[in-house]
Amino acid sequence: MAKYTRDRIKLLDWTESNREIEDQAKHNFTSTDYNFKLCNQAHPNRQIFPPKKPQFSDFYQPSEEQKQGELLFVSGGALALCYASFRFL
């Protein structure tokens, strides 16, 4: 029983420390944008701009054929679900 308790406490400590690290990383990321803003206010002759935030469209550009296929797949799945629900429920 003592080993279980010791291992449980060790696991809880580990998860809590990881949560604190994630919170600090999130804070650092948001404060970085704020730091850019403050730096630009303090030094208006040397403007520093952060890189633009990535958008999903930067990485994924579906073709028209792909869009049509996705619409057919979704609508076909919805029709099949409706049929199954009315037939078996």
C-alpha cells in the first residue's frame, strides 16, 4: 500500500509540474506578442513585427473535386444515419 501511495503522489506531482510548465509556456507566448508591441512603442524608428500567425489555408488548399467529394461523403453519411435511425429506432 505504501508503494502505491508513493507512486500515486509522484504521478500527481509530475502532472501538476507539467501543467505549471504548460501554463508558463502559454503565458510566455502571449507576453511575447505584447513585448513586440511595447518594443515598437519604445523604439518607433526601429519597428519589429512578429511573424504572421499561420492560417489553415496556408497548409491545405483543396481542389474543387475534393470539395465536391467531401460534400458527397458528408451528405451520404447523413442520409445513411437518417435511414438507420428511422428504420431501427
